[in-house]
Amino acid sequence: MYKSEKPSDEKQGEDLDKGFTVKEVASFIDETPNVIRNWFKELRQYIPHEKSDKGNGYNIYKREGIDRFKEIQALHREQNWSMKQIEHYFATGGESFKPEPEKKAGEMIAEELKAMREELVALREENKEIKIHLENQENFNKALVEQLQKFERGSVERDDQLTKAIKEAKEQKKLIAVSNEDPDTNLDKHKKGFFARLIGK
């Protein structure tokens, strides 16, 4: 059976047993995420995988799954095997190889159209995810702006209250200063004012 190069040879220090997403696997073996998805769709039962424990329903792949993707890549890219040939190879434990009969032009075109449709569906799914992400980001930005505006209004109100408190403190200080003046001086002023009013001066 064909033995692929271990991903760990290229990814030193990576913990390949923790589980990786389609995009991460694609990065490991230099393929696009859509190619990985198509390979998984065609050869699902031969590719070790698990469901993510985050509850999002995504498939994750550990060391064995990544090794299998690299094996598929080598058979498909380097030896030009079709998915049906690879499937037969895995189904028989790598002991036999069943060549496919030559296909007619119409069949080849039909397969290409099918692959294009699958690619289009995958792209639509990605666009949907991007749209949801952008909407979430927009809502977050809106909430952040509202919080900043609310904080700014609160700051203005606090400044107004502080200014008013300082003004009232100054007025209280003036009143205290007046009440603390010399009592005798206040008495003379009071008497003078009384006699002046009495004699009409």
C-alpha cells in the first residue's frame, strides 16, 4: 500500500492529534479547502474524521486523517488516479488497482460540469458564512458606537455637574467670609445705618 509522507515532517512542532478543520488541513498539504471537501465527499468512509466538540457540526481531522489526505493527493496529483480508482484502491486495502475504461467526451464534460456545480455550491456556502460574519461585525460596531456615545454624553453631564458644584462652593465660601467679619465693625455699620435713617440722612 502506498505510504504518504507524514504531515509532521513538514509541520514540525504541530500537535496533529488535537484535530484540525478543513481549512487547516488544506494549508498543511497545499490544497484549497474546496478540494479537501470534494475529496472527503467522494472518499468519506476511508478518511478518519471526528465531529467537532464545539457543537458546530464541523468535521475535524487528526494525524490519521491528514495522512490519508496526503495519500489521496499523491495518488490523484502525482499518479493521475481518478477518485473511483482511489476508492477501489482503499476498498481492497491497497492490494489491487482497477483501471477505468476510457470515457467518452460527453461523460467527461458531464463530470466537469458536476465538479463545477459542486465548487459553486461550496463557494456559496463560504459566501454565506462571510455574510453572517460581516453582519455580526456590523452589529458589534453599532453597539460599540452606541456605548461610546453614551459614555461621551455621561462625561459631558459629569463636567456640567462638576462646574456647578465648584460655582456653589465658591458662593458658599463668600458667604462664610462675610459672616466671619469683625462683629464690632458690623455693629458700627449697623448703628450708623440706623441713625442715618432716623435723622433722614
